[in-house]
Amino acid sequence: MGSRTAPQRRRIAVDGPLAPFADGLRRDLAGQGYALDTVGDHVHLLADLSGWLAGQGLTAADLTSVVAERFLADRRAAGRRVGVTGRALTPTLGYLRRLGVAPPHTAVSPATPLDVLMAEYRHYLEGERGLSAGTVTHYLRCARVFLTWLPEPVGQSLPALSAGQVTDYVLGWTAGRGGGAAVDTVTLPALRSLLRFLHVAGHVRWSLAAAVPAGRRRPASVGAPRAASSAHVRTVLAGCDRDSAAGRRDYAILLTMARLALRGGEVAHLRLDEINWRAGEVRVHGKGGRVDVLPLPAEVGEAMAAYLLHARPATASRTLFVTTRAPFTGLAVCRRSPRWWHAPAHVPAYRGSARTACGTPQPAIFSRPGRRWRR
């Protein structure tokens, strides 16, 4: 009996204006860590897109965001259930845009007075306040909810906006979330920021930020400790499965947050070239464009090195910590990182004569200049 041979995969034929880019897309996706079947799915989608463009008399240079949405709409209308969302088309469009053969993504121009106001507020947050992308997204979401609550048209409601309306909005919004539940202390600063902008930009006569009531801690968090003991920190770290790739990564992340008192976003945005292994230092980009150079404790350096050597997948991403599933890119940031990781001042593990990764003694009490331990 002859030995069986593995079935040969049938090569996907791509015709039309995107045919020259099929092989490059295969290599690009494989380099990002996509499985072979997933690469095939995206090449199939490329073939469908290329055929659709040919049928419309279009080329790759015509593949704008609007044209891509038309293609997806036609797929949905034809009853297709796979590859019908913008997210499904993102890897293909991203590759074509990086090559320069497809136009870059363009934001839709504001169409309503509310959209124009939101665009002004975004420019204020990004240009004048210098806030991070995640904070800008959150503030814009809260702003849209408030502005939509106002009577239309918003251009006439804002000049007459009063402190009583602001208070009524907060109280009504709180009641809608469960009666006596406390207002979260994340939404209230976003509302105050919007009211300051409206005053500075001349949309309201008076600064109404002070009209936003003070927030209270949620009932579920009342009595909860604001900092963890060293035993609790060790318990959480011990819960990471360091025999798995994800466990090595999570252990290094949590240890870095605990030992250096970093925010989740600061750890997620660490880059490979920001770690000076010889000097035992790490460069951290904080809020407002601030950059700090911190000593790298030996145990943190060892955890990072173990992750890099044995768990980090091969990827072109320059961020230190990456996802465990393709595409292997930087981590997204959760806004609700455990609060107690940010309050380690009294934890014994943060004191003593620890040594940095390069072997130099670490100060007896580590502190980050100009940074509060508790936030």
C-alpha cells in the first residue's frame, strides 16, 4: 500500500485590479501570525473585492472608505454572512493602504451642528489638552450623550444652558442607572471637561463645571481596601500560569505594575527600545506627554526577559507586550485596571535594598517624582 500524502491546498485565484497584491497579502498576514486557514479567508475576500471593483469599472486607487462600505453593503444585500463588516475588511484594506495603492482612510465630514461641535471638542482635547486617545474617546462619548439630551437644536440650547439643567441631567442619569446607585467618578470629570470647553469656546456664557455634583464611591466599593497587602500582591502574582505564554506575559505585566506603580496604559505602551538592559532603566510615557526614566528592578527585568525569550510571538510590533492571538499587536487598555495596583507605598515589597536588573542597588524607598502613589 502506498503511503497517503496530505491533500494539496487549492490556490485561490484572484482576478481584477487587486490580483498583483494577493501574494503580498498572504506574506503580510502570515508575518503577523495569522493561521493558514485565516490567511485563505482574507485572500478569498480580496478576490471578491477585486472582482467587485472590476465589475464596477474601478481600480485600487478608487478604493476609498465609501467605496469599501458599498462593497460590504452589496455583500450583505446578496445574503453573504461572512466578510460583511468593516472589521473583516480591515486587514486587507490596511495592507493596500500601507502600500499606497488604496487611498488612506478619511473621516466623514461633520454633517450636523452636533457633529461640528463634537469635531471642535475633539480638536480641543487632542490639541490643547493633549489627552491620550483612550481618554479622548471616552470624553467624546460622554459629551455626545449629554449634548443629545439637550433640546434640539443644540445651537439654541447651549446659550440658555443653566446650572440647574446640568444638575438635573446628572441626577436623572443617575436614577436611570439604578435608583440610588452612586454616579461613577469617571463620567463626572468628562462632563466637567465638556462644560469648560463650551465656556472657553463661547458656546455658553458662564463656566458651569462647578454645577456638576461631586461623585460618590459605588456602594459595592465602600469598605474595599484602597491598597493591597504584600501577601495579596504575591497571591495574585502566584495565580499566573507561568508555564503558558499568556501566563508569562500576564505575570510580567502585573509585576511591572506592582513594582513600578505604573498605570495599565503605561505598561501596555512600553516599547522594546525603551528598556535599557545594561543600565537597568526603563523609559515610561505618562499622561500629558510626560516621560520618566525609572530603575528596573531585577525581578521585573527577569520576568520581562523570560517573556521575551520564551513566550513573546514573532512579530514586527515594537511594543513589549503583545496579544496572544493574531495579529500580534500591542495590547488594548482597559480603563478599569485594579485600583490597588496604584497604591503600593506602604507595601513592604516596595521597600528595602532591592537591586535593579543590571545589579546596581535600588533606593530604599522607591518613589516616582511628581507622582502620587494613590490615584
